Amino acid sequence: MKKSYILIITLLISSISFACSCNKTLNFFKGAKIADKVILGKIINREFKVDDGTKLFDSEKLEKYFADNKGKVFHYVEILTVEIIETIRGKKEENTIEIYGGNFDSCWSSLSFLKINEFYIISLFETINPLEYDKPIENNIGYELGACQNSSLSIDSNLNKVKGFLRKKKRTISYEKLKRKIT
């Protein structure tokens, strides 16, 4: 009987701890080929929404809020508003989009490495806005970074040189060459 309990507990813990583990991380090129959309975009706003409805606008305030509300608040959604400069792959439908991250979904990536007023090439997957489940799905689409892949590359302010983990190591290539490789 004791062995059965140990087996059940072990199975539960292992399935929880590996709910979103990666055997292999895809490089940017492979990830971009399976993404719903690849854009050149500028990060224009960052916002955090806590599961009790509170809105915060920087990570330091979020950390303080969690410390002050220990045991009462558990989840947050990080929302980046991105101005689309160019849609490289996928449908061009919007001028701005929202990208979701945080700890609301176990497989979401942190978005903290994407800086306000900086330009990035980002591969994205469609998702439902987690804060507005009551809206019709067609009016409720946002985006997320792909789990288990390098989803973003930085680009210089002249929009000429792209830097990041393109294959196995960090490299720099021209923006035009990158576009040819992923379209």
C-alpha cells in the first residue's frame, strides 16, 4: 500500500514538473517557419495585470505588489504593446498587437528582455487574450512567443543589422538576408 502511494505521488510530481519542459530549443529560423506571424516591431508599452485586477507598469512595482500581498495573489499577465513596422511572414492585419507573457500560463515566456522603444524581429503564435475570455474569439486574439524556441532577435536603430541566436550561436546578419531566409 505504501509503495502505491509513493508511486502515485511520484507520477503526479513528475507530470507537474515537466508540464512544459523542452527536449530541444529551436533556433530562430526553425521557429519562424512554424510561427503564425513574424514581424519587425517596436515595443511601445509594457503592462502587468495581476489576477486580482490590479494594473502595474513596471517589474519592480510588480515584485513589491507580490511581496505586499503574499499568499493572496498568484498570477500575472505581462502585456507588451508592439507597433508593427513590417509583417515579414503572416497576414498584415493590425498596426499594433499585444504579446502576452508572465506566469498565467505555465508555458509562457517572460517578456522582460524585450525593452521599451527598442526594435525586434519577433516570431509569434496566436493566442486568446487571457483577461477577456468573455469576448468572442475573433475579437480577442493576441500573440505569444513560442515555447522552446528563440523567438526574437534585436535589430539596430537603422533597421539594417539583426543580432541574436540565429542557429547555434549568436550572429549578426543583414535584415534583408534574414527576410529572404524566412519568407
